[in-house]
Amino acid sequence: MRPWCVVIAVSIARLATADPDDLKSAKAAYVEGSNHYDLREYAAAIDAFRRAYALDPKPLVLFDIAQSYRQLHDCDNARTFYRNYLRNEVEADNRAKVEGFIAEMDACVSAQAKPEPVDPSIRHAPAKTGLPVSVSPPSHALRYAGIVTGALGLIAVGAGVYFSVDANSRADEVAQTCAGGCNAADVADADRAGRTSSRNAVIGYVAGGALVAAGASLIGLSLTREDVAVAPTRGGVAIVGTVHF
């Protein structure tokens, strides 16, 4: 028997033993992959085509997987699946076209492996000893942020002062009410309000102090300037950075 007759016989035997449910699922997966491909959802198309091939290994599915990888610019995987397709589809009608794709992917893989050329127009100017090569100017944005943060801190401190005064006032109110004797119900509201004001005062002082400190730090940073100088040494260069306030 000739070899191609053996291939046909094997294919017929495979179809005879294939599970109808698997073939149905394979067809559904292939349709799903085709739909994803049409929508340019190539990664999802690859996943669906792979499931279809696992259930019904038709060579054409390998070609579709290769096409999907090519659209994703994954040249290495695309080249591999084009080759797998030609190996399984010996009498492929589109062999010449697929071989052209393989040559295209070979060039793509080679190009991706090469490092990007350095633009010769970008050069570092030689630095002279003691002269700065870069200076970072003061940041106006930091200064503005520091002023705003400090102002919010002062407002919070002012609120703390207000609540402190209110807490003391409530305490005096309770003391006057109970000067001649009282029960808890008589001063419950004043006592509760005093406790709330006292708590708010603490929050205002803590938050305000933190904001004022943060604002001062930001303003200080905004007033700094950093100079970087490069000086030659025996066997190399020394990079020296100086921060000015």
C-alpha cells in the first residue's frame, strides 16, 4: 500500500473512533475562535482554537493558531505553528504562502533579538572639574503645596482652640449647676457636650500640628537646589552632588 493510502486509512480510523460529543465540542470551539479572531480578540481566539485542536486535531486549526499569533506580533510562536501546520498538512494548497509567512516570522524574530541602536545624536557633554552638569531649580509646586498644607494645619489648630474653650465653658457650666447639689441627669447634656469638645480639641491640635510640620517641610524642600558635578579621577570619574538651601 502507498504511504498516502496509509494516511487516508489512519484518518478514516480516527473518524470512526472519534467521540461525537468531542467533535461537536471541537466545532463549537472552532466557531468561537473564529468569532474572536474576527473581533481582533486574538488571545481569546488562540485559546479557543487550542481547545478545538485538542478535541479534533485538524491541521487547519494549527494554521489559524499561527495566524492569531502573527496578529499579536508573537513571531516565534507564529513561526512554530506555521511549521507544525505544514508538517501535518503535507499537500497544503497554500504551502507557498505559508512558507512566505515563515520567512517573514524568521526576519521578525531576528529583528526582535537585536538590541535597539543608540541614537548617535544623543551625547553627553564632557563635564569640567568643578562645574555643575545639571541643576534642579527650586520647585514652585512644592512651595504652593507647603503653604496650603500649613494653612490647613493652622485652621485645624484654630478649631482645636475653639473646642478647648467650649470644653472649659461646659466644665464651668457643670460646676455652677452642681455648686448647690445636683444629680447626673441635670448635667448630662452639658457633660456630654464638654467631653465631645475636649475630644475634638485634641484631634484639632494633633492634626493641625502634623499639617503645619508637613507644610514647613514642603516649603523647605521647595527652597532647595541640587547641583551635580562630574570630576575626573585616576581610573574613572567621581560624581558629586550638592544640595543648597
